[in-house]
Amino acid sequence: MRLQGKIAVVTGGAQGLGRAISLGMAREGAKVVVADLQTNKAESVAHEARVLSAEALALEVNVASEPSVQRLAEETFKRFGAVDILVNDAGVYLRSPVVSKTEEDWDRTFNINLGGNFLCARAFVPAMRKQRSGRIISIASSIAHTGAREFADYAASKAAIIGFVKALARELGPDGITVNAICPGSANTDMPRRHRSEEEVMARLRATPLGHVLEPEDIAGSVLFLASDAASYITGQAYNVNCGTVMI
Ligand SMILES: NC(=O)c1ccc[n+]([C@@H]2O[C@H](COP(=O)([O-])OP(=O)(O)OC[C@H]3O[C@@H](n4cnc5c(N)ncnc54)[C@H](O)[C@@H]3O)[C@@H](O)[C@H]2O)c1
């Protein structure tokens, strides 16, 4: 097991990519905090992790709220005493053309997608610094590179995550903490289904050079790699995991 005894916090852990990442961490021997707005679903993922013999805790968090993120950190330290891995997965994907996009939606996207990274870093970095080790892995998107019609706020927030990750990697390198991003292509979760029909979603998922439908577990695999000892000297990177749809 690659993460035996490590303590991992996964925001957005209640479903989709975050669920697969949480369970992947559990399979690798980590103790997992499944943190999400959706408490019941987070609790059921924590239960699945316990069935895999992992210690797991479900906590309600709104990553856009500083007091809520601070509570998440306090509860994590109370239960597990430390943190080794932070996965910033929580995100929203709101659709509207720029001219009709409300300021409220713009702010919501930025406060959750980017602000969540900032607030979680502020809450967990001091403990990682003290132990002089840590892994921060943020879920961006290949849309950060390509843009996407009617998703300008989303594209901009995900591109900003990559800049944030690079700056933080420079800031925390001397403390033995690595910071990286994964940029998934379209993956088989609820998220793309909020704005497209099932036929459209499946057609997009299949139209990749590898011809493989990207599953949450495929993204989890790359996150587990970045959390493992094999990735000790990788920092400030943004990896595309997209079956070859975007090659840069
Ligand atoms: N699915 C894809 O095709 C895809 C592609 C590229 C990037 N991503 C990114 O991967 C991440 C996960 O995507 P997914 O497909 O699993 O999405 P999803 O919508 O299935 O899950 C997102 C999770 O985040 C939680 N969440 C949302 N706002 C939150 C908040 N303020 N505080 C705490 N939790 C919150 C939700 O409750 C949900 O459980 C997101 O950051 C998304 O932008 C997804």
C-alpha cells in the first residue's frame, strides 16, 4: 500500500471524482476525511472507505467559507492529529454566455473553484509546514487550456488554479511540501450531465484518441501517484489526464 498511515483530506469527496479519489486513498492505506457540502453522501463514501478497512470521517464543509474550512481543519486535527495530503476537488460548473452571466454566478464559481484552494491551503499548510512534508493536489480541468463556450468563469477559475498551484509550489518547496494540479478531460460523472443530454455526454466521452471513456478511477490513479513517494520530486506541475483530447 502506497499511502499506509497517511492522512488525506478530500474536498468534494461525496461523489464523482472526489468519491473515487477518497476510496483510492482508502485502498492505499490512508485515513480519509471525506469533506463535502453534501453530508449524507459524504457519510456514505466514508462508510465505503471503512468497508475497505480504512479509518474515515465524513465532514460537512463549504470550501468557499473560511469559518467552515477552519472547522474542517479543526475536526481533522481533532480526529487524526495531522494532515499529509490535501486534495482540492470541490468545484462547480455553471453554464451561461458571458453577456448574460450574473455576477453572482461569476463570484460563486471563483469562490468555490479557486477560493476553496486558497482557504484550504491556509487552513492545512501550517500543519504540513510543522511536519516539513505534505502533498497538495488540486483538480483543475483541460478547459483551463482550451476554454469552453459558455463556461468562461469555469475556464478562468481552472486556469487560475494552475497559476495558484505553481506559486504555492514555489512558496512551499523549502518546507518539503509539493503542490500539483491534475487537469481532467471530460469524465464520466454527474457534472457534464448537468448541461448536456446523455447522448451528447457519451459522444464526447467516446471521442478521444484513446477511445476510452474517462472514469473517475482513471483520475484517482493520477492523484494517488502524485500523493505517493514515487512523486516526491514533482512539484508545480499541471498534468493532463484526458485520453489524449488535449495535448500540450
Ligand atoms: N467530470 C468532469 O468531466 C470534470 C472534468 C474536468 C475537471 N473536473 C473537476 O473535477 C472536480 C470534481 O468533478 P466531478 O465531476 O466529480 O463533479 P461533481 O459535481 O460530481 O462533484 C463535485 C462535488 O463537489 C461538491 N461541492 C460543490 N461545491 C462545494 C462547496 N462549496 N464546498 C464543498 N463541496 C462542494 C459537491 O457537493 C460534489 O460532491 C471539480 O473540480 C470539477 O471541476 C471534472
